[in-house]
Amino acid sequence: MNCKYICLLLLLLITSKGFAQTGKGSVADVAFIQGNWKATTPDGRTIEGSWLPPKGENLLGFMRMMKGDKPDLYEILAYEQTDKGLTSMVKHFQPGLIGNEEKDKQDRYVFVEASKNRAVFEKEGETTLRILYEKRSVSQFVIARGSQKDGKWVFEDLFVFNKVK
């Protein structure tokens, strides 16, 4: 009888270790952002964002930020399954595709948690900055910036997107 329990315990330990190696989160946790979206910031900038459907272990998106009829900033966003888990990588470009980050560098965010239509990432190396992706309705999706206040995470909307038909 004890041998059965020991074998079961060993099986559970081996299985859970295998799952831990696959990392935290999956591309399915951010699949709700796929589609075409548009936002307007309080200062009048227009932001258009498009995210492709997940394929394999990645999801790719891009954003175009405009001031009037002139481009202000472009972003490429890649969500990939890595050995550390789901990772969000962001590259920023000025008009003319002039990169803000070094050629082989990008802003990296590691997966923290997810629930239905909601995913949270933390900036790699900065435990004081989190980004929330949240689909609030069929036609609204938000990217919010989080910081700790009084020991709790508080998120403020950066971009409130509406679905483009």
C-alpha cells in the first residue's frame, strides 16, 4: 500500500516538473486581442492596432499612432512562448522606421496571470511596471499601465480601443 502512494507521489512530482518547464501562460491567454481596433487618446492622437490570430506558439500585432495625418510612432508586438513562459516583446519605431531600441533589443514583458479576456505582464527587470490587456466587451479592448499603490496593483487605461468593423 505504501509503495502505491510513493509511486503516485513520484509520478505527480515528475509530471508537475514537466509542466513547470513549459512555462507560465500560453498564447491562448492573449488570443482575445486578435482583430482590428482603433483608439483616440485624450491629446487627440489616433491609434490603430491590428493583431493576427495566434499561430503555433505566437501572436503578432502592430500599432500605428498618428497626430492628425502624420505618423507619430509605430509598434510591433510579438507574444511568444519561450522557455520562461509567455513573453510579450515590443519594438518602437519613429516615422521612417527609425528604431527606438537597439537593433537586437526590445521591451520584454513576462506573463504574470490571466483570466477570461484579461492578461497581465510585468516588464522584465522592473517589478514596478505591469501591463494589462483586457477585453471589456465584444467591441472594446484596453491596454492599461499598472503600478503599486499601498501594496496593491492599480491600473490606469493607456489606450481604450473600439473594434473596427
